[in-house]
Amino acid sequence: MTDDAARTLGRGSAPPGPVPEGLIRLYSMRFCPYAHRTRLVLQAKGIRHEVININLRNKPEWYFTKHPFGKIPVLENSKCQLIYESVIACEYLDDAYPGRKLYPCDSYERARQKMLLDLFYKVPHLTKECLIASRCGRECADLKLALRQEFCNLEEILGYQNTVFFGGDCISMIDYLFWPWFERLDVYGIADCVNHTPALRLWIAAMKQDPTVCALLIDKNIFLGFLNLYFQNNPDAFDYGLSC
Amino acid sequence: MRFCPFAKRTLLVLKAKGIGHEVININLKNKPEWFFKKNPFGLVPVLENSQGQVIYESAITCEYLDEAYPGKKLLPDDPYEKACQKMVFELFSKVPPLLLSFLRRQNKEDCSGLKEELHKEFSKLEEVLTNKKTTFFGGSSLSMIDYLIWPWFEWLVALELNEYVNHTPNLKLWMEAMMKDPAVSSLFIDPKAFRGFLDLYLQNNLEACDYGL
């Protein structure tokens, strides 16, 4: 049903047609952590969807009609409605589609999840900077220290709540919103940043048991292959691991 | 704090929904130690209810109030319309720090670069109104997104800087329509008090937050 294994579309490609009724389309890239959030929600809620992967180093001209700056992820439905910013897209899916609700129903608990998201805001930037530094052979001890501090804040939350997941005893939206960066700790070479945060390590282990997370887990060697090509500025990086 | 635009968002929603509330103003230049137990970041606004539940971050407080209290819904029910309001909110996000920088520098340094940036941001908002062909950012009636962005435009009115929306006619019309809203007009900032506060605040004066009382 999903087209996660589709080759990217780049400059010169023909624009895709309208989204068929009954489907929602996600503009994505297989290794992007922000798009990963949206893919997790689509999977968790069992939403029928198609994926168009975009070559982020060689964006199709038509893609700027979907997002003014050509960013991903973007959702497009059969009414030609476009939704972007990963968190907005995830909330839209939770609101618009029936079945399992990923955000809690209680207004205070919903607010708590949104406050937790704010606590997380430095993590994406720090993990990316660590990756770039290590790939470029630069020192990143300060960055790792800063990242460990952020992880300590998250550890404190889990400790205070005494629950496995950030939203309680069951996995919920906030866990999926955090997950993509934790899945990447290993391939980014910064897995040791959770050495001093046992509750966070337990959370990671619990997340890896979640069927949705498992279904979308990216093979480590493929990810490393992508990273190698990406840092060599190879425009074929985004299609690494796909069979011809 | 009486002059904080972020807290103003929450006050507007409380007023618009007719929610009974009490206000404790915090001296942001000299914060009480106990306040950090309410919000570890030490920022306003913070909501606290009788169950001891604490909610902070202005946009989160506003959404919480809309969900938790009955009456007029400020956020639309339709998931796409709700998402649109959040996308406009993101579009607006550069305005608060820009406007603050602009006010800090006024009369002191050349701020033509900042002026240009502000024009650029206002043009983005103008485009939304032009494309939607409605008076307000959420449609033909005033809704959450209008209240969320209003406090910074209120500053423009209070400081007589309306000329900054001269090149964005729909935005100008929106401001005029907002001034007619009962919640907006009943909470309208006193221009003299605001200017007095701003002068003291920019000098880091501890008394700034109580100016005019």
C-alpha cells in the first residue's frame, strides 16, 4: 500500500497528478526525521496513503507549488489541501482520521504533550550539529555535552512521571514526535549520549518494541550508505538502498 | 504582566470565552523564586487551575482554554481549517522578535534593515488575507489565529506606527476590524502607560512592569 520505496523525483520531473479519492499523499524523503514523524502517524493510524519522495538537493520546480520553500514533509489530500510543518501534519492526521487517537482526549493531558514538545526543541538541531561535526572530522564534545543536558531534562520528566512513555503507560503522539531523533543516535555516532539516562534507555527499548516503530525502522547499513553519499554531496544519496 | 503580548493572547481568549479568572502579575525584571515552580522557564503566561494543573506557553494556554471551556469555539472544528490557522501562526512567528528588536533600536541606530524585514513579514500575512478574500485570518469571523497575532499589532496602534501597514491594505483593514471586537477593545492597551512601561523596560528598570499603577 505504501510507496516508501519509491525513487525520488528531482528537477525536470513531471508534476504528479491529483491525489486519488480515499488516499492522502505525503511528500517525503526516506531518511528525513521530520517526515519520519508523519510516516509514523500514518502507520500507527492505518491511514491509506501514497508517498512521493523528493530529491532535496535537486528539487523539482513543481514542488515549490506544494511548499513555498520546498520543505518536507507536506501532506496533500484529494481536495488539493496542503498541510505542512511536521507537527501540524501529525495533528491534522489525528484529527481528520478515525480510529485510534494518538493525542489524549483530556485537554490538560493534550496541553502537557504540547509542553513536552517544547522541552524537546533543541534536540534536532544538536543531533544534526553532532553528525555534521563528526562527519567533517571536527570536535563535538561541547555539542554532545549540550545534548546530554537536554536528555537529562527528558530523563527528569520520565522519573517524575514514573511512566514508561512520555504520555503515560501507553505510547502516544509525543513519543512518536520524539522518536526519529532517538532512532538516529546510533548511526549518527552519538548513542553514548544516553549513557547516563536509564529511563530514557528504557523508553528507547520500549519504543523499539512498538509495531509502528518496527515497521518503519531503517536498516543501519542503508542509513550509513545514505549518510556517506550525502556528505559527499552526491545527489543520488536520497535513493541509496533502492533496487533499480 | 500587564504589557506582555504573549500573556495578552491568553487574556483575550479568557475574555472572548467569558471565562471567570483571576490574574497575578509577575515582575519579569525581578521574578519571585516561587514562580519557577509554576513554570521552570520563569515566563508568563501561565495558567493554574483549582486542580493544581499548570499550563504554559501562550499558544498552548489558549488552545487549552478553548478545549476545556464551553461556549464559543475559537478554533475551527474542521481539521484542515484548524491546520491552516496553525500554518498562519508559523508564518507570523518572525514578527515578535523583529518588532522587539525594532523597538529596542528606535531613535538609537539605523533600523532600515529591520523595517524592511518587518515589511516582508507583513507582506506574507497580507498574502494570506488576499488569497482567502476574507476580513479575518480564519475566515469571515474573528477566531483564534486573529487573537494570537493581535497583541503585536496593538503595539503598532499604541505607538502610532500604523504607517507600517500602509503597503498592506488588507492587513490595515483587518486591524480596523479587530479594534471593533469587544474583547480586543475592552483589553486595549493604554498608549501612554505602554510607552512609559517600554521606556523603563528597555532600561531594565525593576519598576517597569508596574508603570501606571
